[in-house]
Amino acid sequence: MRIRRLGWAGLELEADGQTAVVDLLQDTTWLEGFVGAPRTPLPRPSRPADLALVTHLHADHTDAGSLKRALKPGAPVLRPAPATGEALENAALEPAETGLREAGLHARVVEPWETIDIGPFRKSAVPAADGTGDPQVSWVVAAGETTVLHCGDTLFHGWWWRTGMRYGPIDIAFLPVNGVVVDFPHRQPPSGLPAAMTPREAAGAARALGAREAIPMHYDTFHHPPLYDAVEGAADAFVAAAAAAGVSARVVEPGEVVEPAVV
């Protein structure tokens, strides 16, 4: 499997001539009032994609307009189930939900612990814990001899061990590390606690998973206090915490490729 970071939480996966994108983000217009303008690159996919996966329907992880441009006609978008509840509860989800409908994308709901084979990719949704209580999954993607775990922007939780037992060994775990504290209008009063894993928590997750290698993501691109107050220097802090936990970890910059030989 050829793996390329697309910036923020985005990945491009290629195997046997087919390509999948995960949490693709290109258009930040709607986001900038809440999280600020992007401070790091958001590289484009290198070719039209056969498949998309999204961990959750926040606009920085489900960019419907960019998915429409990136995907081949009729390509599926695998997503978690819609939320229930009143409009205010789901305020952060509605832009992406509307965007998927208006773009005419072929979305398919995948439940936690469900596995789907499309082309060379075996994709399994596994439980995750969203920092603002919205539906979220992580994705285990296997192709050939490589298994990758993409963890969206989850909190630390107790499903790491089950995930490792069921789908391991995990060759590479891509983990969110910005430990962001949010103060959004639809989640008041704010908790004052991280809404995504801190560097130390992500290192603990990698250890619990038994991951062969861990790579940080979901850091540096956005920082807009007090609405979106992220940990600065999160990637380096994660690598140090991983080393202390006995986990192999390194930083992969946006646009860089992880070749199969590295795995």
C-alpha cells in the first residue's frame, strides 16, 4: 500500500491501481470563523479516487465539495450513521450532511465493527469517541500486507485493545494529537477539557493498540483561541511521549509518502 499524507487528517491510500481518500480537506471557507485559516499545506490527491472514507461529519473531516471533485463518478463515500436529536445538538453536522446530499455523492453508512471489501481495500469501522458527542468511527484499512488505522480526531477511549485484538497487527496508526480545547456556540458551557487526544494520550493509544509505528496527524493546521485552542508543538511532543512509551513514531509532513518498504 502506498500511503500519502494530505494534511490535517487527510490520507491518500493506493493499492493495485486503486485509490482511497480518508478525511479529505481542501476547502476551509466554512471553518475559518471557528478554527482560523489553515497554517499548513493541504495537498490535493494525486489522482481521482475510487473510494472515500470519513470518520465523522464535521466540516474539517467531511468536505463534500472537495470529495465530489476528487472522486470518480459513482464512487462510494463510507460514513458513520447520522445523529439523532434537535437542530442545536447537530449544528456542527448539518453543513456536511447538506453538502453530501447537494453534491449527489453515494454515501453509505457503516456501523462500528462492520467490514466492507471494495477493490483491494478491506475497510473496518471501529468505535471512536467524539469530543463534542457527535457520531464518529475510526477506520482500519488493509490492503496486501499492510494494515493502517486512521483515528479521525477521537478522544482517548477503551476500545484500543479490542481494535488491536481484532484487526492487528496495526502497521501504522495515524493518531490525532492536538489536544484542542474548544468553546463553540452549540456546546455551552464549555468543558475546558481537550476535545481530541493530547500527545501523551495518543502515545498511550498507540501502545495499547500494539501499533508497529505511529504517525501524528490533526495538529498545527488550525489554532484560533479561544474558540479552538490547540496544543502547540504537538507533533514533537507526541514523538517524545511515544518514545517514552516504547512506541516507534515519526513525523510525516503533508504531501510526504510512506512507502511500503518503510512499513
